[in-house]
Amino acid sequence: MVAHAVFFYLFSFIAIVSAIMVTVARNTVHSVFFLILDFISISCLFIMIGAEFLGMIMLIVYVGAVAVLFLFVVMMLNVAQQKNQWFASTKSSSHIPIGLLVSLIIFFELIIVVGGWKYKPDLLNSSTITISETTTNTHSLGNVLYTDYIHLFQLSGMILLVAMIGAIVLTFRERSGVKRQSYFQQISREKNDGVEVVDVKSNKGVKIDV
């Protein structure tokens, strides 16, 4: 129990410090690295409290996909070498009031949600909940997702598939005059087709059909 408490406070301290460094760091690439560290620390906290499904999902989705995508975008845009002159410039400062307004709205929404969750009525008594010690959280979520909500799960998968195909169709442009490579033709090429002996006449060129 002592080791569990020590690691819990250690990961909590790392998560808080890395979350602060995400906004404080001047280098955007460093901010993304601190964001990845924050996600990993929170995943460890989820695993320590018994929510292993949420912890692994955060590691796979947020650390393995979202944060790495942020890192690639930031490195490709070269944001680290750009000077942050938004607050110093007077011409491009019209976004500041809008940003403050949106931040206040989000802040009040979070207060309402947290307050409603804290002072909610006890709709379900904890003594009536049956918890099986042999069944993990992942098995329980899988049973609910693939039995009660299987149609919604399949429908969401079909919507994502259609969206992916639509994005490919909209962005695909067939270019003319581009040499293309045929793998099947290269694999099925014979020795007689690779070498051709041509009798070239004197002072004449060779015409090759491509």
C-alpha cells in the first residue's frame, strides 16, 4: 500500500508539472513532448486505480496516434522557429476577445458539469450493484458494447468507412503525363523480353516503343 501511494503521488506530480509545461514552454515541439508525458502519466494513474481499459485506450489512441500526429504537424509546419507576436501586435489582436469569451463559456460549462455531478441525487444505491471479481473492466465494457449496442457500433464503423472513402475520392486527382510502374508486368517479365537485339543500319537511329 505504501508503494502504491508513492507511485500514485509520483505520477500525479509528473502529470501536473507536465500539464503546466505544455502551456509554459516556449518551444512548440517541447510542448507536444510534455503533452505526451502528461498522457502517459494519466494512463498510469488510470491503470493504478483499476481502470485498465481507459489507461490502455489513452496510451494507444492519445499517445500513439493523436500526440504523434500533433508532433508531426508541428515539425512540418516549423512552428518552433516562428515568433509569437499575436499579443504584441495591434493589427492581429482581434482574436483575443473572442478567445477570452469562448474560454469563459467553457469554464462556466465545466463548473456546471462538476457541480451537477457532485450534488446529483443518488439514483442508484451502491449496495444493489453486483461486481464480479473474475470479470475485468474490459470484459464488462466489451459485453455491453458488443451485445446491447452492437448495431450502433456497426453503424458508426460504416459511417467512418464512408467518410474515409469520401475523403479519398475528393482529394484524388489523376495526373496525365506521369510514368507509372506496373509491378505485375515487372514480375512476369521473361528473359527473352528483357533483351532485344536490334540490327541498326549505319547512320540511322533506333526507335523504342515505351
